[in-house]
Amino acid sequence: MINAVERKIEQYVSELDDAHVSSLYKKLPRGKRLRSKLILKIAGSNLKVVKTSATIEMIHAASLLHDDVIDEANTRRGKISINASHGNKSAIMMGDILYSKAFFELNSISSEIAKVVSNSVVQLSLGELADVALSKSFHTNKEAYLRMLYQKTASLMEASAESAAILAGKDRVAYRDYGRKLGMAFQMIDDILDIVSDEKTLGKPALHDFEEGKVTLPYIYLYEALQEEEKQYLVSLHRKKITQNEAKWIKVAMKKYNVIEKASLEAKELIGEAIASMERLGEYDLSKIAKSMIEREF
């Protein structure tokens, strides 16, 4: 049914009757469509479900367009980003167009779902702003990092699962909690992969997040474990182009202090809770989706 979602998005874009917008949309990487997969597994595949999936994927795509502008990213999933190929103005406006069209279509699905999704986009925007603020200097504020992570990534996953539960007449609180934990763990693992994976797998340079100024969970744990002189050295690497020797030092230090294992365990605990909650409801397909996240490489 993912193909039905793709067709619905293409329909929404074509309804805008703008050749330039259609051309830009075709250049966007499709991604994993994880949010759609969640919605379809929870609620089935009727027209309202497909429409909800399509609007949420459009919102997600819009957020990535804006994110790439903020991060000055040249690539997205191994492809040249829209801001790099067509400029920041085109990327921002394309994001705004996808947001606006998605919100317009949400109103015809369900006012309750429109409220849930709209609120998640407010959280997403607050998270993006918090990410920018946190990236200005090295920090060890785990609480602020986790709050930002929830807002920027988990809130839309949470809304996807809750919206699907509303459509299916299921316990919205249970599925919302599942979506939140899945989203939190997804981003934690993403942050870890930025450190342990290679450029070919990631579609971007390894350690790129730290160069951009992002202090993720592994760096917070590493800082806590280091001696004072080493702490100062780590901070000195923040927001700068990291050399091969500097990257090696970071990775060796993380291995020495079992930082990756510690961060991974935190993500796995969230996944474990998500799996248990779905299996209690007999939702074994959803528990499989959660399990697959632990094993992913990008």
C-alpha cells in the first residue's frame, strides 16, 4: 500500500498545477516512509488512511527541506539537496508549499487528526529552533537534548501512530506512546550511526553532526567520562572540520569508555518498551518494525 501513498502525494502535488514544484518534488529522495508504514499497519489501507499517510509524509519532506537549509547541507540521503542544487529560497518555499498543501488536505480527513498533526508540527518547529540554539556551543545538557530530540523527530512519529489509532478506533494513548518511543529511539540510533558508519553508508561524511555543532548523546557521555585535559580537547573540536586523526581520537575514546554501548542501550530500552506494549495488544507487525530499527545501518 506504500505505492498508494506515493500516488496520493503525487496527486496532491499535481493539483498545485505548477511545473516547477512538480519538478522539484521529483528530485526529493523518497526515504524509508516509516511513518506511512506505521499508519498502514495500525489502521489498514482505506482512503482516509492513505490520505493521512500522504499528508504526514509531505510534512516530513517539508521539514527536511528546511532542515537542510538550516544545516547548510549539500546532500540528502546521498543525493544533492534542493538547497544545494536550486538555492535556499527554492528549498524554503518548496517546504512551505508542501506544509500548506498537507494542512489543507488534513482538514478534509478529520478535525481531530488535523489537531494532532498540527500540534506535532508546532513541536517539530520548536525542536528545530532548540537544535539551532544548542548547536551554538558545546553542551552536556542531556535533558535539553532529549527534549529537542522529542520535538524535532519523535513528535511527528507520535502523531502518526496516534492519528492511525484514531482512524482505526484503537487506544490512541497506547499507540501515541509507542510512536514517541519509536521516534526517540530512531533519532538516538541515527546519532550513533553518524559516528560509527562510513560516508558511503550514511550518504554524508561521518561525524558530520559534530562538525555542524550537534552534541548528541554519545558526545555527552564521552565528555562525562574524559579527564579534564581530554574534555578541553573534545570541546576544541566542536563545530570545526575534523581531520582523520581527530576523528580517530574521538572514536578510540568512545570505544575506551564504552560510550556507544551506553547510548545504544538507552535506545534499545525504549525499543524494548515499545515492542512489549505492542505485543500486549497483539500488534506483532509493529513490534517487528521496532525490532528492525535496532539492526539498521542507516
